[in-house]
Amino acid sequence: MIGTILVGLFVLLMLIGIPIAFVIGIVAFLGIMNVEYIPQVTVPVKMFNGLDSFVLLAVPLFILAANLMNSGQISQKLIDFALSVVGHIRGGLAHANILVSMLFAGVSGAAQADTAGVGKILIPNMKKQGYDTKNAVGITAASSTIGVIIPPSIPMIIYAGLTNVSVGALFLVGIIPGIVIGLGMMAVVYTFAMKRGYPTYQRASLKKFLKHFVQTIPALMTPVILIGGIVTGIFTATEAAAFASLYTVFVGMFFYKTLKLKDIPGILRDTLTLSSLSLFALAAASALGELMSYYQLSDWVQQFFTNNIDSKWVFLLIIIAFFLFIGTFMDAIPAMILFIPIILPVALAFDISPVILGIVTVMTLAVGLVTPPYGLCLLLAAKIGNLTIERSFGAVIPYISIIVVVLLAVAFIPGIVMYLPEKINPGLF
């Protein structure tokens, strides 16, 4: 009876617009209040313990690296380089938008920072060049989701912390899906560009290409250093995030000379604001997880699948559908904190690799970044383009289909993403 009331309260609070982090915290507190054998002090203790993790320090540090990139105008350097590579193709600026997201993803691990930083530059420029606002917003929002698939990725770090899976392994399996999604989105852009006559840039000369390439070498080297360092064990994910922040400060101040000391306080303030949203949701989810453990939800779910599902493929389809739904109103971090401990034992019982479950979960929840009502990347891009969410979502659908197709391929043909990592470093698996 209490469980039903709490579920109803959860839905009601979300429907009236209370932020998901507070909804989770309220339900956790009220639920534990009504359990005789769990003291109320459990809520703050669990919230504190949920954040007492060295791995979680990577979250604000990667967000800091992304904010430093935007403030240091490194995003503009990446855009110039991307245009020199793909600008001559029909719809060149849209292709550059996607390519920049792929490059940006290799530094920040945060899709929202990509949307904000790249979108502020490219959406107005795309509109000036004749792209309709709907497509400019759709391309920017959709391509930003690559930021949590191509490593480094904040959701992958959280998943690794929950499951004790190697961060390096997760990072390696994210490379191929991220690149394929980016290329698939470019194919969609090219199709639209040919039909609508989107403009092209003059093909960059070799001299111009080399100039932009040299300017972006410090930024392009960041993912190589980070992923290489984590995979080889030189440093942990948290140490990599700290290095990324310091490296970005150095590049912005001394190489590009676009980042000033006076900019740092504002960047730190923005980083703390954005980080606190994710981390508070994570802390609240840890408290709610204690309540779910009391009700033995994990055992109930495992028993349900054991009695009713005899195929791991059906199980994976159910998990994908579930997280597609959850992602529409919940951020990836609290979603994983709440549900991964429940579904992981079932996945292992079906002989599904926790690494594959991780990449499937991250890719599925990435779709939630561009699906209303949560759709944070879509909200940011629509705000920049001064467009309604309804019209923006229509433009995102073709790109979502690319993510879903690649997601299903990864889920049902895992060898596609496991082959290269196993060759590079088989000891991680």
C-alpha cells in the first residue's frame, strides 16, 4: 500500500513541475519515514555516502574542462578546423556542427556543455546562411548527445562506479558507436542538404587546412592523452578529469591566449551550479535506493524476469524501451543510480556483459537528452534558436533514429564494439 502511494506521489510531483532531484529526495524521505525499522537519519547519511566517492570527483572536473573550453574560445578553433575538413560538402556548416560535437566530446564528457558552447556560435550562423531554425536547432541538439557516448563520458564514469566495471573498458567500447552515430547524422544532413539546397564553403586549401590543424592540435591531443592514460593505467578517470581541466587552462591562457585570469571565478561558479544539479540528484537517488532495497525491489525484478522472460534479447529490448521512457523525464545519472543495481544481476544471469549493458544504457539515456519534457540539450538549443520545444523535437527525430539503429546493433551484435577494445587491451575485459 505504501509503495503504491509513493509511486503515485512520485508521478504527481513530476507532473506539477518539481525538479526531478527534489522529487526523488522527497519520496525517499517520506518513504523512509513510514518504515519502522529504518531511522530517518538514514536519508542524509545515504545522501552523503552517495557522494563520498573518488570517482565522482570526475563529474565537476570534466564539466569544468568543458566550461574552460567554451570560455577560452577553443570551441571556435574546433569549428574552424571542422569547416576546413567538411565545409565544402553540401550543407557544410551542418556537417561541421556534427564533427565539432564529436571532437568536443573527446574533451568534456558533457553533452549540455557542447550544446551551450557550440550552439551559441553555430545556430545563429546557420540561420544566417539560410538553414531554417528548426533544423539548426535539431542538428545542434542531436549531435550534442554524442558527448556522452564518445569518451570521456560522465555517465560512463558513474556506471563504472556503480558496477566496478573498468572505466577504460567502457571508454573503448564507446568510440566506435560514437563515430558511427556521427557519420550517420552527417548522412541525414547530406540528404536534407541536397533536397533543400543548403550552401557549401569553398574547399579549404592545403595551407589553410594545415593552419587550422596546427591551431587545434592542443585540443585534439586532449582525448588521446585522456583515453590513452586511462586505458594504460597511467591515471584514473578522476585524475584524467583533473588533468583535462589543468591542461585546458594552460592551452587557453598560454597557447590561444583567449582565457584570462579574471574569467576563472565566473567559470568556477557556472561549473559549481551545473555540477550541483547532477550531484544532488545522485545523492537523492542514493537515499531512494535504500528504500528500494528495503522493499526488495531487485529480488522482485529478478524473479519477474526469471519467471516470464527466457531470452536475453527480449530482456535487452525491455531495458532499452524502459530507459527510453525513463530518459524523457530523468537525467542519466539518477536513472542509473536507481535502476542499474536492480537490473545488473538480471543481466548477469542472462550472461550479458556488464560492459555491453553499460554502453547500451548510456546510449539509450542519451536519447533522453533530446526528448521532451526533460530533453535538456533540446531545451538549451531551442532557447538559443528562440524556437518552441514542439517544433524543435520534430527536427530531432531523424537523428534520434540514427542513435536507435546503432544502439540496437550494439545490443544485438556486441562483437561490433568489443572487437577493437579486445585487440587494444584484452586485459580490461
